[in-house]
Amino acid sequence: MADDSQHAVLPNATVKNSRTLEWNATTLVVVQIAAGGERGIGYTYAHEATARLIQKTLSDVLMRADPMAINSLYMQMWKRVRNLGRPGICSTAISAVDCALWDLKARLLNVPLVTLLGQVHQSVPVYGSGGFTSYSDRQLAAQFSGWVEQGIRRVKMKVGRDATRDIERVRVARHAIGSEAELYVDANGAYRRKQALHQAELFSEFGVSWFEEPVSSDDLDGLRLIRDRAPAGMEIAAGEYGYDIFYFRRMLDAGAIDVLQADVTRCGGITGFIQVAALCQAHNLLVSCHTAPALHTHLACAIEPLRNIEYFHDHVRIEEMFFEGIPRPIEGELHPDLSRPGLGFEFKRSDAQKFAA
């Protein structure tokens, strides 16, 4: 096998704000691995150093290797980064390569990836994710009502920048989506423990059924407190910053959440995500796919304890720009393309070239 990785820095149309964190660009790192006349695709959203790590540290593992031996290659990659540290850039790099390996294997076998993994679900529900704190009330209402009109009956907004203002923004969101659609909020760990409990009670008056990272995901005792004392109809979710199976085990052992979030672009790719799903099944909890909807679709349909996929506004924009054949929601659900091998989409290299860094 031979691999090729590159990264693109994509400017956002507006500055996005997730509580106090602001960004005006997103970096996409794409990996392509070739063998047997086929080419597998994987990617991650991470710092440009991820591409250099793949080229300098991981590529030697892949050269002239057996593309069918993914588990062996997975472990070899982890051994290569042992002295660099597992979390962060190392895990995002391995994630992108692992996804490309699974896509390549499915293409070599000429089957859709979900068929190779073993299909459990015909489709997977999504929730529209955006509602940044930098949005005006009008922008927030327009985005959410637009998703509901498209058949996406679950939407998530950011909170945590201004606790008092958050209540009014939640009121605006509920009015925009009506009484039937589900409303989620994501604080990105911005609140203190008792503040989060107070906000949960206020949010419940507007039918908020999902409270993501009410406190820092590193505060497992705090998450457990919120989970135990939040309104009965409100689920506590976290896990998007998990980079290996040990992180998720600690979170589940602490009884910290109702729904575990995992991100295939961070948690070790498809191989790592399957491990996380098995852990969730053993704990009788559901797993939710964090962002990168196109990359999660086939995988999600092969996972038993599945909740949903985050249809994240920024990543949808990027995937539509740079990949041909990505899945789009039909009545609020994503369906894997069973007519094409692998992930079912292709990288539009020429379109991405002008953004290459």
C-alpha cells in the first residue's frame, strides 16, 4: 500500500462562536491509501500537524502492508506513537488512516462499507447542529426552522456564553421549531455544577431533552451530579473529546452520562469506534456520532446501540464542497449508499486544491 495525506484550511463565512471559543477557519486533513488499483479515503478535522505526523510517522507502517490486516495495522500505528502520547493529534492521525483503510478494504472487496461491517440499521436519524452563540435571534430561528421544514425533527444549539441570555435564546429556538421537534443544548463545559443544574431546570420548561457537556467533560463527578439531578426527561451527553477506549471506559464507569458521544475522526477511526460501541452495549447505553456525518453514516448503520448522528452545520458545508456522492438526509435520516463500494463518495481533489495549505 501507499498513502497520501494533505490538509486544507477552509475559511468560514462568519466567525463561529461556541460559548467563549471563536474560530474563523476549519482544517480538513484528508488521507488516501492505494492498493490493488483502488484508493481508500479517510479524513479528520484537526491541526495541520496531523498531516505531517501521518507522513513522517505512520506512513512507514502502511508501505507494502496487507490492506486486509486492519487490526494489525491499527496496533502498529499505536505503537509508533507510544512516546508521543495517545490523545490529540496522534489519535486524529490514526483515525483518518484507519477510516481510509476500511474504505479501501471495502472497495477491494467491491462491497459497501456497511455491508463489510455488518448492517444493523437501514438508516440513522440526524439532528441539525448549529445555533452558535454568535448568531442573532433571527439567524438562530431561520436555521432551526429551515431544518425542521426539511424533515429534520431534532436540532441542537450552543449555550454557555451568557447564562441569562441563554434562556431567551432557548425560548426563540422553541418558538421557531414548534412544539413537536426535539430541542438539544450544548454548553461545551461552560457552566459550573450548580449553575448547570439551575439552567437544566429552566431549559426543561422549553422541552429541552438533551443537555450536552453541562460542565467540563473532565469533571466526571460533576457530570454524574447533573445526570442524577437533572429533570427526568433530559439526557446528559458527553464524550466527543475521547481519543481512546480508556477515556470512554472511565466515563462509563463513573455513570456520568445518559448518551455517550464518540467521533470517528478522533477516537481511533472505525476500529476505535467499534470498540466504543461494544463498551456502550455492555453498559446498556446508546452511542451518538459526533459531527462528520458523511464519514459516520455507514459505520452508524452497523452499530447496535445507536442513537443518532450530529448533522453539524460546518462539517456539512465542507463535505458538500470537497466530496462527491455524500449522503443527504431524507425525512431526517441518512441512508448509506448501497450501490457503491466503500464509503460511497469521492474526494474532489481539484476543488480542494485552492485551499491546500
